[in-house]
Amino acid sequence: MSSGTIDIDEFEDTDEFETQSDTERIVLFLDENDDRAWKAATIAERLGLDTDAVSAILSRLKERGLVRHKSPYWAITDDEERLRAAYRLHRHHENADEQYGEERLEELQTDDMETIQ
């Protein structure tokens, strides 16, 4: 699959291919490699992402307590319950999006509301 191809049987057997967000990919990478701490640039290289984007995502994940940081290294949280809770919440939102459609806050905004950022 590294060449950008998949086996035709895999193609035929799959109804649709899930696409993971960059955030999901980073969390899964760190979780699967929880025995190591990583530099943002190395994570970016391994996942084929932009280093600045990875750094920004890691900072947001740190604010949510899902990763640990000791400059310049990053690791998944050691709080397994927090990670499970975040995963459950994420799945809940995905299921709601699938069932009801993605929420577009800017479409719901009225003139009386504050600007959505």
C-alpha cells in the first residue's frame, strides 16, 4: 500500500474507506507507540504530515490532557481513562454526524448571537 495502491480484493470487499483526521492519526500513532516519546517533526515525517500542523495539533491535545510534553518530546497520556473517555466522546460525535448530518454552526447563527470563531 505504500505505493498508493491496494489489492483489488480489498478494494472490492470494502464499501467505503474511512478517512481519519490528522488528529486521529496522531493520537493513534502515539497510542500504538506508547513506549516512546517523539519529536513533532518525527511524528510528521512518519505520518506524512506538515510539522507545523502536527505541532499545533499536539498543543491542542496537550490542553485536553491527551498527550504529555517535555520539550522537545511528545507522548500519549498515561491517563488511560481520560483517553478512553475522549475516544468515546469522539465516537459519539461521529455517530451523531452520521445520523443527523454535520453541524454547521455558521448556518445556525442569528444576528443576535456572538460571532462564531
